[in-house]
Amino acid sequence: MRENPRTGATRTALLNAALDVAAENGVKGVTHRRVATAAGLSLGLTSYYFSSLDDLMLEAFRLFVATTSSRYEEHFGAARDRDGVVEAAVAVVNALKDSQRDRTLLYELYAQSVRDPAYRDIVTRWSRAARAEVEKLYSPRTARFLEAAWEGINAQMIYDPTSRSDDDHRELFRMILARS
């Protein structure tokens, strides 16, 4: 099928609706009917655009990763020193900080990645891309430590989004980078 703006908008609406449904009901709660209803579109469109629910959810999570990454990628691109990397790491945390939906989706994606290699591939590629940005200035080991720190902060924000301030995050990231 040839892509045109209208079909692109419909696909995107279905992908965003699938993410909304997954955030509300878990990935296992995603159905064609729930997605179509959430998107305000005809039920038949979900199977017209996507060969299966797995196809829909994999593409939806790829969109989620791309959207979330876009919130911090420019910070990594601009990082030229320790302070730049610290600010980029804070941006990673802040990419999810204000959205319970997105924090929930992150862990839905992680849970699926434990069970399904296709989801694991999405997470692995995302992780490698984020670490590669840090590795432009620091060792792979330091990049793993930094990633572990921002992932831990994101995990804590699932149950307490106000548990730490940006200044606390900066201090933690600086401590990690100072030891590298």
C-alpha cells in the first residue's frame, strides 16, 4: 500500500491508541476493538494496517522509543564535556518524568522484552543507542553505569514521581562520571 498523509495519520492514530490501551490495560489487554475505539476509528482498520496485534504493538513500541528518544537526543548530540553528558542524562530521566503513561509503557515494554525476542530487540537497540552517545566521551563501562543510574531513577518514578529533584540526579550522574 502506498503511503499518503491520510493513511500515515490513520496508522499513527492506531499506534498511539495502542500505546494508550497498553498503558491502561497492559499489553495483554490490547485488543483490536479497544484500539479502534480509543482511536475513534473503524474496527476493521486495525487489521487492515497491521497483520496482527503483535505487529501493531511492536510498531507502537518502536514509535514510543523514537518519540521518547527524541526528547533527549539533542542533549547528547550537544554534549562535549562532563556537564553536557550530565544534562543529557537528566534529559533521559525527564523524558518520562511528567508522564505516568510513558513510565508505565516503559515497563510494559521491559516486561514484554523478557518474554519475546522481538521486544527485546527494541529494548536492546534503544539501550545501545543511548550508551553509544555516552561512549563518545566516556568508556563503555561508564556508559553502562550511567544507564543503570537513569534506569533506576525511572524505576523509582513509577511509584514516586517526585522522589528526587534534577539537582539530585545531576549529583548522582556527576559522581558516576567523576569515577570514570
